[in-house]
Amino acid sequence: MRKIVECIPNFSEGCRTEVLDQIVESIKAVPGAVVLDRESDPNHNRSVVTFVASPDHVVEAAVAAAKTAAQLIDLTKHRGEHPRMGATDVIPFVPISGVTMEECVALARICGERMWSELEIPVYLYEKAATRPERENLATLRKGQFEAISAEIATIESRRPDFGETRVHPTAGITAVGARPPLIAYNVNLDTADVEIAGKIARAVRHQTGGLRYVKALGFELKDRGIVQVSMNMVNYEGTPLFRAFEMIKREAERYGVRVVGSEIVGLIPQRALNAVADFYLQLEKFSEDQILEHRLAGAMEESEA
Amino acid sequence: MRKIVECIPNFSEGCRTEVLDQIVESIKAVPGAVVLDRESDPNHNRSVVTFVASPDHVVEAAVAAAKTAAQLIDLTKHRGEHPRMGATDVIPFVPISGVTMEECVALARICGERMWSELEIPVYLYEKAATRPERENLATLRKGQFEAISAEIATIESRRPDFGETRVHPTAGITAVGARPPLIAYNVNLDTADVEIAGKIARAVRHQTGGLRYVKALGFELKDRGIVQVSMNMVNYEGTPLFRAFEMIKREAERYGVRVVGSEIVGLIPQRALNAVADFYLQLEKFSEDQILEHRLAGAMEESEA
């Protein structure tokens, strides 16, 4: 199977299109790196780029992007709603096919080492690449943002970076580099205008407040439609599949006499996450992905090339 | 998008492995033709080969296979449970990606013309490639099999082939060449030993007896498990999707106090047929296949190669 790693770096620039253009170009300049998506949010003043590459090239592309970002973004002048600590704020490596999580952790370490040695940007390792449990959570790591970390990195032991000396880059700050499973942004819409119900169901379904282990959730109003939404991040779709969260929300909604009117996937979803849904609802026996025509075809093509 | 046609020729030989080996080799010898599957049934004395190729090469591979079959199979000596009329009995062309049904009909005509001009095997066009409504159905076309067609082809107008003179090939018979949507073999298992219930539900769900337009169905016993099965051919999964047949069977079973214990896909299924199931049960809003990571990746790869 072809080895593919996904990388989704976040940059602290969501307004100047030309800056993002140059960052994207520096990724595309690396052989075999393919940019799948880019999204900028002016309110957050932040952009997210999604690209894929082989394990041999993915770090090169990530470091190239971080170098461009360090040249063009000055964090001392950055303002935006979203918390941030670096010009390149986070670099997660995600196993897509033919690659293990352990390999992605190893890539995060190589990337972290290069960020310091080549760009003088210190690095925290996070999520599956974290070197201590309290660094797994990005929000904890980023507490106080660029300003607090700049002030405390030299003096507070818990702020010490995993790679680099105890000083942030003067304008590019510090970057969190990690490895994690694919994340799916998944929302379920409810036929009520009462946002409290969405909030209650979000608390029931999310891990933090007693719900499903790999679900983060919040309740929102969709004012233009006069309905509400349970908005989720499915942080490990193999551990907690979409259908399980969907069915749980449907059942909780019933308790308030409310119905699910639909759900939506925001951005990208791995094919396997959808296949698991079909498998569940059709109650499939002995189903294998090798029965999917496109899957078999890809396998046969590789064999005939080998 | 890459242009892919699937071809699933059926051969009247299910016992002599070496014959099928040679047929498969003659397909593989055509550049770009990839064999995905082969299955032989000794009782039926029949084999099914599944391969894919571009529209430019798929006919070449089908004719090459038919040529080998004509050299190695003598229909005058063939016995088996399954009805047949040719050494190569049927050749359906199926649009998989980047190809329309009309293109597959055109391929069937080119193939039919070559079967006669190169191999002296006459051809009936069937299903979407049929030249008259009564030839759409393969079973109607094959009535009386090789023996009856041999006797009647010269004298009965309705037996006249679409390509070739009014005589069958002395040992290779006559072949049905056509175009059709992908076929999915899909079974639903019921928690009862009463095969009559499976039969009643099969009659409710199948087109022929008032059910869903693109479903063929029969009831069977699964003796080893002590349960029964509604066994279906989904002949057009876009017209009648899997979830609709599944839900209908579930509801009909309830009426007898019986439950669905599982379902199974036999052989290959196109990815889109599974995606439609996930879309239905999650009640997805505004979902596009372009949101599937692998789909986006394939598209981006092609762009970067172009």
C-alpha cells in the first residue's frame, strides 16, 4: 500500500492572501507534496493548510512552510480571536495509509529537531508525540499564548521546550508539533430553536463531561434556520465512530421531544469512517474493505506496477 | 477522472482450472487490463472473470479472452446446471468511472462486430445495448440454450443475431454482449427457520412481483445456521439503493415477528453504493464525495500529473 501522511499546519495569518499563497507555494515546491485544501479565517486571523506527502517528504514540506511563515509573519504584531503561540502555530502529522501512528510520532520528532536547528524556532511535542501527559492537550500547552510563553519559557520548568533553547523566536514564536489520528468535524442539527437543548446534549455526548471518549462537543444556534446544532470534533473515529455519536444524540434529543433534521461533515473525512457507518446500519456480516471495487482496483494496480 | 470500464465475461467451463488460467492470461496480456477476480463453479460448469481496463483496451481484452475460450471449450460437449449458449456466454461492459452508459453501449457494439469478424462467433446485444426490448433480458434471449438457438437461428426471425450470419459457431456457439450498471449481490439474513417467510418477503421486495424496480430476489434456507435469507441482485444501485431494500425487508420481517440478524455483500461493491448508505442513515446535508479524503487526493494527484 502506498504510504501517505497527512499534515495540517496552522498559520497565524488569516487576512493577507499573498502570505498564504507563498506558504502554499513552498509546500508545493517539495516533490510529491500535494495540497488538498486551504482555509483562512479573518476573524481568527488564522489559516489551515491540508497537504499529503510520503513519509520521506512530509517533514521537508512542513519545515519549508514554517520557514516561509517565519519570514512573513510577525507574531508581536498579530491580533486575532484564536489563541496562538507561533507564526506556524501547530504542525500535526496524521497517518492516512500504509503508515503507523508510531511512524508519525517519529516524523514529529524529526520535524521538531529541524525547526530548531534550521529556523531557531523552539518546539513543543503534543498529542501522541507528547513527552509528558500534560503536553498531550494543545489548549493546556498554549495557555497564555505567545506572550506568556515568551515571558516564562526560560524560568518555568513546565514551559521548557522539547527541542531548542529556552527562548522563543523573536517574531515566529514557538510551534507545537505532534501526531494524531484524523479529525472529523461533524455536526448534528436539531429541530428546535432552544439552544439550551443543544448544550445539554453536547454535554451528554462529549468526553469531558462524561460522554464518549473521543468526542468534543458544543451546542450552537443556527439563527438563519431557526434551529440548533451539536457541533463535534471526532478526534479518533476508530475509537468513537460517527454512527455512535449520531445515535446517542438522536436518543438524547427524543427525551426533549426534539428530532434530528440532519447532520453534516465539515471539510474532509477518511473513506473508512464512512464505510464504518454503512457497515453498522446494514448490519454487515463478514465484510472486508477488499470487497470495495475501487479498493481492489488500487491493490491490483500496485501489484501490476510492482 | 481516470476512465475505467469493468468487464465481467462468463465462460462455460468451471472444472478445468488450466482452461481458465489460459483465458485469464490472455486478458492480462493486454496492456492496462487488470484482473480483479475469478470464480469457478464446478456444478454450474461455469466461470466468471472480473477485470477492468480503459475504454481503449477493454474490448481488445474481451475479444482476446473469447478467442482463447473458443479454442479450448467445446460447447457440444458441455454439461452443467447453469443455462449457456456460448463458450464465452456473456460479456457485459460496466461503467465505473469517467465513462457513461452510452460509451459502454458503444463498446458492446464494437466488441460484437469484432466477435464475428475475427472469431466467427455471432452476437446478441443485451441489456442497455439491446436493439429491441425483448432482448434486454438475458434469460429470455438464452431460452432453450445453445441447442435450441443452433436449431432456430437460421429460420426464426426473433433468433437472428445482431452481429454475424444466421449460424452459431460450431463449438463456441453464440455470445451475448451488453452494457449494464454494476450489479451488487446483496443478502439479508432473518432470525427464523421458516423459509416461507423469506419467500414471502422476497416476493414483496422484488420488481417482478410488485416490489422495487431494480431488485431481483429469492428466499433461501441457510441450513447450517438454522436461519433463512432473502438473496438479492441489486441491478441498479443508484435507482434502488441498498438501504431502501434493507429497510423494506426489515419492515416486512416485523410483520411476521422476525428480526434481521445481518446482511452480506457477496463479491464486489462500488464505493459509491456504500457512501449512499452512510449518507442516508446519517441524514447528511450538503455532502459531496469531494469531501472524502481519498477522493480529493486522487483528484489532486491527477491534477499534479497533468
